[in-house]
Amino acid sequence: MTLFALAGDPLFTNDAVVLGILIMVLAGIFYTSHLDHPFWKKFYTYLPALLVAYFVPALLHWPLGLMSGEESNLYFVASRYLLPAALILFCLGIDLKGLINLGPKALIMFFSATLGIVIGGPIALLVSAYVFPGVIEASPDDLWRGLSTIAGSWIGGGANQTAMKEIFEVDDNLFGTMIVVDVVVANIWMGFLLYGANITKRVDKWLKADSSAITELEKKVEDYRASVERIPDTNSLMIMMAVAFGGVAFSHWGADIISPWLGQFKETLDAWRLNSLVSPFFWMVVIATTIGLGLSFTKARKLEGVGASKWGSIFIWVLVATIGMKMNLQEVFNNLGLFAIGIIWMAVHVIILLIVAKLIKAPFFFVAVGSQANVGGAASAPVVASAFNPSLAPVGVLMAVLGYAMGTYGAIICATLMRMAS
């Protein structure tokens, strides 16, 4: 550990400095990953560039102690401003018909991912009670209540997680610990998915999957890009940014109206377990995605020719770096008992996904995005989807929105099963 990490304060707390460091890190990764050099070719074969962009900021957080996700507002800016802009830019060139033609396997894998989390919680609780007795200090009653918040987060998102805290009256200190377990275990799994995106052909071969629909969608989007591609000028770039950030403004404005309006029906929504509908972030993502899909039927679609999806990719890379900066690897060693439950839980989730994928011969892309739409939500599902191909990012978004809708229901079922298991 560095002196700064020991003292508890990061060396750099000015977000302008932190952003500059993150951009330089990303530029270094881009530069080295495109070098025609044997070392870098082998390095990025085993460690995909997007995965490196995720873990380097985590290492800068701990053990190096140069920056901290808790001290910085960059993740908030990236997730609230850059993410909706990226969603709009990605959706501009999407082929909606091709998206629909992906078929039912995407939904099957999504619900399999949800099932894995619902039954993974009680299984992890039972296994840890026998394998690691006495390691966890919390009482059995407090434990299942606390774990219910992780179920809410992994099936839906932050709004569902908070809903579980209120429904099951989780202690504030225990809730804070559960957030750490949630974030670290989910981020470690995201790292595996980003690596898997780099070897997707090998995994698809093992799954005996037919990925022709995905390949066809990618090709149609790539062909369209090639047909409209032109050298961007200042005028076209300014119009593109107006579309992107005008859409961001509209999505925030809409969320600021819809969320408080639905807040007056909070008791009814709570009774129906639709807590996510009062979340501004939920509506921001839904509106931004809707704007992008709507514009894909207009002349705005031609903005793909001046690099709309490339700018969307840059925004996503910055978001990845800020997510990585929030991950504190030290916390793994401070909560080993709870992390054991989290890792077993995630392992059950993964095993069920792979079994179902093998049975229905689903491509690994559906496995990864179905999982991340549950575990990561709208902030990271498009990240994982775009790791396969930037044109596939909207698939991640649409599935993540479904995750929000399912979150509270699935989490309550999971909590009930964990209560019985404890």
C-alpha cells in the first residue's frame, strides 16, 4: 500500500486531474493495443483492451492510492451524461428489424440469468453455513435481510436494492457492507465477461451455438456505416453532438417530470413492487434509448457516417474507466465471509446460464448480455454488449430495462427462499 492509501486519502482529488489521468490511461491502452508488436499482440490476446481499461483504474484506486471513486464525481457524470449520449449515438444506426430477428434465445438467457440469481442466493447461504460456519458475524435473520438487497441490485438495479432495504428493514451498517459485496463481486464477474467477449468464437464452438443472426445484424450495420461514411467536418460533428446531448437534455427533463409525478403513487407502486418506476435513472435510460431508436427512422440515421457510434464508444470507454475507479480491491480481503457467499451465488448464476446456453445452443453474446442486464443493469450491459460489437449495444440496453421491471419481484422471491434457508 502507498502512503496515500494508508492515510485513507487519494493523492488526486481534483476531478480535472483524475479525468486527465483516465483519458491518458485509455489513450495508452488504445495505442498499445493497435501496435504491430509480438508482446502487445500476445498481451491483449489474454487481456482484452476493455478489460485492461477496467482494471487499471481499479489498481490506481487500490493499492496505488492515486484516486478514489468515492471522492470523485466522474462516475456520476459519465453515467448520467455520457451514457445516455452513447445510447442515442449507438441506436441511431441500429437495424430494429434485425434486433427483433435475434429471436427468443436472448429472452431465454435473460430469464435464465434471473433464475440463477433467485435460487443462487439460498444455495450460497446453505453452502457457506456448512463450509464456513462462524465466519460471518451477522445473525441469520440479519444476513438474509442484508442479502436481499444484493438480490434487488443483481436482478434490477439501485432502485430495487433500496426497495429491498426498506421492505426488509436492513440495518444501515449492514447495508453498506452489502453494497461493497455487491459492487466488487459484480465487477469481478464483469471482468470475466469482457475477457469472454475476446474469445467468443471459441466459447460459441463449445456451446455449439448458431450466432448467424448476430453476425447478420453486425454485417448489416457495418454495411450501412460503410455506405454513409464520409470525412466529418465541424458542421456535421456539431449537429451530431446537438442530437446526442439534446437527447440527453430531453431524457433528463423527461425523467425529472415523470419520476416525481409517479412519486405521488408511491404506495400503490410499492404494493405492486414497481419501485423502479420512481427512479429518475430508469426513465433517463428508457427515454434516451427511445429517442435513439426513434431517430434511427429519420435522416439523423446518416450521422453514423460521421462517426456517431465511434463517439458512443469513446463515451462508453470513459464510463468503463470510471466504473473501474469505483472498485476497491482491498474490500475483498476485509469481508471474506460475505464475499464467499457472493462468489458462490455468482457461480450458481453462471452454471445455470451455461447449462441453459448449452441446451438451447445460445451464443455466448446472449449469455453475457443476459447476465449483465441483470447483474450490472443499464450502466454496464451496453458496455459488455459493445465489447462484442458496438452495433450490439442497444441489445444490452433493452434487456437491462427489462431487468429493472423484474428486479423487485425476483428479489422478493429470492429473499423469501433465503429466509427459509437460514
